[in-house]
Amino acid sequence: MAMLAAAGFASAVSMGSARADDMVGAPHAWGLGLQTAGGPIKERIHDFNDLLLWIIVIITIFVAGLLAYCLWKFDRKRNPVASQTSHHTGLEIAWTVIPVLILLVIAIPSFRLIYYEDRARDPDLTINVTGRQWYWNYAFPGENGTGGFNFDSRIVAEADLKPGDLRNLTVDEPLVIPVGRSVRVMTHGQDVIHSFFVPSLGVQRYSIPGRTIETWMQADHVGTFYGQCNQICGVNHAYMPIVIRAVPQAEFDAWVASARTRFADNGGAPAVAALPAANAPVQLAARQ
């Protein structure tokens, strides 16, 4: 048993060293703050989050200091006769104008960030993402010679996990994208509302039946980025992970060539194709 444990540990160490250069966008124990940014959208989210943090810190310090001053200045001994003033024009103007200015400081970069996240400018690649109960379907429409196929991505059951796999986050078929390329994402819903959410890439869009919603993403680092559906969508909502692998362009081209063969049976069907009857709800939580 000791030898087996040592061998397993050595295998895990070697796997970890092989992936040492790859970024992993995933939650970790006792983590604080936002996940590390894997692309430009998340970097802007980090900047906006830091701005809000400093605004909140300054407001908290000011209010706490003002409260401490009032407790010291206006206690019964120092101020035996309380003021009966009910209105103060300058004070009322100040506590109206200052919050408005603070809101403007928050609103302007907030609107800029929302606009930046909304649509891709001159995308290099388009992917249709369909949320289904309870797995994801990814379709490459075939533009620019990089598509014409689609495939399902389902959670790997805990009993089938390999060393290094993350529980409740590993899938059988991850989505592969090229590093440094702008990827337009078109989300759809097959049955109910889902949410395509990858924190480290700064991506979140609802997948709504009957609607197509656009967003985009870009990975600046080679690595694996994990996400989940964060819109409660049914009994197996917790088993809808998202895995995106960002690879160099040459490796992406090789994957596309392989995917066209492996997923040829799908016939390039659109992402909104009908849900196969064999996928009964009682079976969807397990890997098939």
C-alpha cells in the first residue's frame, strides 16, 4: 500500500509539473477576492472592483470618523444643551451633491465595462453555446474554415475522475479556444434559462429559450478555465460545469481538424437542435 501511495504521489507531482506553465482558472480553498484574470475582460472587472473597494473604504472611514466625533463632541457633559436646529442649507446641499458625485464616479466606468463586455469587435471566431438540462452544447458554425460541427459537454462522474481532475468541475469534452483570439459567444437556451459563467475570463450570459444573446471572451494565457451554470435551472443545476481550454493557434487548428472527424455524426447540426429522447432527466447527472 505504501508503494502504491508513493507511486500515486509521484504521478500527481509529475502531472502538476507538466501543467505548471498553464494557468488554471478555478476556485481554491480559502481563496480571497476575485479569481485571477485570464483575459482582458476580467482585468477590467478587477480594475472596477478595486475602484469600488477604495470608494467603500473611504466612505466607511469617513462615516466612522464622523460618528466617533459626534459621540465625543456632543455627549451630555460637553453639550448639556442640545441644538434645536432642524435645517441647514449648506449641509443639505452637501449631503445631496456628494452622493450624486460618488454615483457618477461609479456609473461612468460601470457603463463602459458593460458596453465593453457586450459585443465582440471584429471577432476571430464564433461559437454557439446552448444550455440544456443539464449539460452544454457547443457549435462551431464553420466560418473562416474553423467549424461545421457541434458537440455536447457533460460532467464527469466522481467515480470516473482521474488524478488532477476537479470534482464537480471536470467535463468529458472541454471547449477549446485559441489564445489571444477574440471569440464571439452566442448563447441560447434549449429548455429553461441557464447561465454561461466563466469567472476567470469575465464571462457571464444567460441562455434563454427563444433568444440569442451575444457576448465575447478572450484568453491571454494558455490554460484551463472553469465555470458553472449559476442560474438555478432544475434538479441537476449543480452538475453543469464549463471547462474552456486555451491553447496556441497551431494546437487549436489540430483540435478543429480532429473534432470534425470525431463529431461528424452530429452532421454540423445547429446548437438549437432538439434534445435527444435518450437523454432522460434521471440519467443526465451521470457521464454517458
